[in-house]
Amino acid sequence: MSQTVVLRIPDQEYIQVKQVAMQLGYAEENLYLELIQEGLRNREQWLYMKKLKNLSASVSQDEVLALLDKAPDNEPLVEDKML
């Protein structure tokens, strides 16, 4: 299901979207949809990171170090080594 939404866009952004859509060979509508989806993903990631930050504030440094002590002492994989 889709909804119709009226959105006021400043002239400069409208011109820019029109130009980018033409360069990409997109319909303007598809570019707007893609931009909205990308923006929503970014905001969801930001909210998730904020939630993780708040969660990490409730864990002490000693608890983190105790957890890391339980991890095996293995060499990193070749693809994980920094050159």
C-alpha cells in the first residue's frame, strides 16, 4: 500500500534532485523514495547506537575486563591483521 504525501521542497533542493535523478536515469519519484529509505536507515542506526551507548554506561570497566579475560588468546586471522 502506498500513501500520497505533499512535501514542500526548497527550489534549490528540487533542482538538485531533478538533476541527480536525470544523471542516474531515475524517475524523480524513485530518487525521493531512495533518499527517504536511506535517511530512515541512518536514523535507525543512530537510535541503535544511542541505545548501545546508554547500555554501555550501565556496565563497569571491571565487568568488561572480566568478560574479555574469558575470551581465548588466539592470533587474529590473516585478513584481520593490520599491515
